[in-house]
Amino acid sequence: MDIFKSTFDQRMQISPYQAQTIANTILGRAPGCNVLVFGVGHDSKLWSSLNATGETHFVESSAEWIDAVRKDHAALSISLLPPSNLTVANSATLSVSDLSRYPVPTNLAAKKWDVILVDGPGGYSPSDPGRARTIYWASLLASPDTHVFIDDYDRPLERHFTDMLFRDRGTQRVVLTNSDYLPYRKMLWSVGSPIDGGNQSPVVLSVATGDYAEQWRFCIDSQYSYARRHNYEYRCIDPSGSQLHPKWAKLEATIKILEQGRDVLLIDADAEITKQCPPFAQLTKQHAGSDIYFVRGISGRPNSGVLILRGGSNSAATAFLAECLDRRTEKVPLEDFVTPDGENGHVIWILKEEPFKTASIEIDRAWNWSIPENADRAFIRHYTNHLRDWLRENPLGSGPRQPAQ
């Protein structure tokens, strides 16, 4: 770290502690690290010097500032941020669809980036260019193993778009404060995966707010243990960052994974996976002609608390969930109605339609068991309906059944 000490500039707005973390990620990907930095400043020489064996490219919104920096650091690779009318004030309410009108520049999209730092445009006042676009670009350019740093996470605009675009990335988020003396100045580090970024293993996915996750901790623990037993990835996503109701946010999150070509066991947080539950990948192999696997609940209708879905952009499962989301404001027929704010009614309704009806298959009830009788034989005990009533009368630890390990 001698380069760090000799190159660190006290005029940097990033603290030495934050800078040290970024420096370590760059050095950890050396030699040949590709670093992308939005914003040119007094820290630019540091990143370039630390990455002597790789490529460091800067994107700056001010042509005047580029000229000023090049007087002292002529060798820096810098491109001008394409102009737009986006400011801090008028970009605050943009959706992902709105941001998609600003495509990533070709020269940036052509390279795989190991480390991305979003520290520009400045965004100091409402009329200044804001960072909605650069945070959006970072989310598109980041592969699963890319480290992404977003400075000024304490500011409303940066926090909003960072949470919206990175909350469900599936890695780890770390908030780096400036120091103990300036704890309110924050940077968000979306940690790149330390393992193969091309992971295509099946995913066990649940969605739960903090309080709900605590309430059903024993179920979530059982889901995590199941995923580990079968070498699946497990994700329990907090839907607070989505604009959708949590019951709809889980469909939104599932679509993103399916589009990566990965199969998904979508399971409610109040569903316990038992030790005898087989790997769900067996079902997708045994019934290769189906994309949607469901269980009928006690009402005789499909229950969305447990769904097995085949991945792929051409999968009927991907299209099915997208159709449910697109029609979520439509009134469900009375015969399919379940709850006013949930997705289950739409799942029942739309699953009757083609091509989803043909692409789906009913599986054994053991995969979604919601009655006390013979619950010890179930693959998944779903604590809804009668089984939830039973749990209230037989809290954990009071009877012979213990949570699945």
C-alpha cells in the first residue's frame, strides 16, 4: 500500500478509510483489473496509480474540469458524459423505464468491469446534473462479481436509486461511513461475488420484510438449510425497496432470476422445508415439457405459496409471471378471488389461460402441505389455513415436531 500513501490526496472528498476499501478491491483483482469511475477529481491519480497493471477509465460531466485535470495528469483515460437534461430535481421520480431512454455508451458497454465507482456528476444543487443515470448505468454494467461503490449514499437521490437498482442484486451491501467523526457521510458498497460470476445453479427464493422474517425465522432457516444441502443459491429478499406490494414484489424479483436462465423454487416465508424434501431440480428433469409446477391448496385451486418455475427468457414461467404483473390491477373473477392485495387470485386466474395452462403441471401435495394431518410426511409445511391454526395451539418446542434443520 506504499502507492496508496504516496498518492493519497488530502483534498479528496472520499475519506482515507473509504478509499482504502476501494483500493483493496482494485488490488484484489490485479493484475488486469478494469476500473470505471464516474467523476474526475483529486482521487483520480490514486485509482490510476493503484491499477498500473489494468485499465482505469473515467467519465466526467464537465469538459472544463477534464481540461483542468489533464494539465496535471495527461495520461488519464477520460470521456465526456453524454449531455442530457437530467438534473437532481427532475430525475428524482424517474422509473427504470424512464432511465432506459438513456442507453449506456458503447465504449462502456463493450468492457467487463471489475470495479465501478459512482462519484459523479456532482449533484450538489437541485439544478445540477444528478446521478440517476450513472447509478443506472452502473447497475447494467455490473456483472455478479463486480464491486460497485456509490458515494454520497446519505443524499436522498443517491439512496433512492441505489436502493431501487441494487437492493435485489443478490450479493452483499455494506455502508461505509466517512469516519467515526463524520458518520453521516456515507458510501454504499455493493460487494461483487467472490465466486464464479457465471453461477447458474437453481435458486430458492423467498420475500419477507424484517418483522415478518423474524416471525418466521424457523421457516427461513429451513429454506436456507435446504438450499445448502442441494448446492442451490438461497435468497430471502426484503421487498421494502420495491414500489410494489410485497406479494407482487416477489414476482418481480423472480422474473429477474428466471431471465438469467436459472430455475426457481418460489416459496413463502411461512413455509418450512423438511429434511425429507427432495431437490426440486428432480421435478424439472422428470417433467421436461413443463415450465410451471404448482400444488392445489385446500380450496382445490393453485396456491402461489410454493411454485417451481423453469428459467429462461423463452420459458412460459417467465411470461406467466410477467402477465400476472401486467394485469395486477385488473379485477379477478369471483371464482378465483383470494385476497384483495395479493397475487394468488391472479395466479389462479391466468394459469387457466393458454399457453400457461399447457405449460403447467400439478405436483404432489407434499410440496405445499397446509393441514395438520400427516404433516410429518410433507416435503414443505406451509403455515397457512389449518396448519397455521395448529401452530398457534402448538408453538415450537411444545410438541414432538421441531423445525427442520
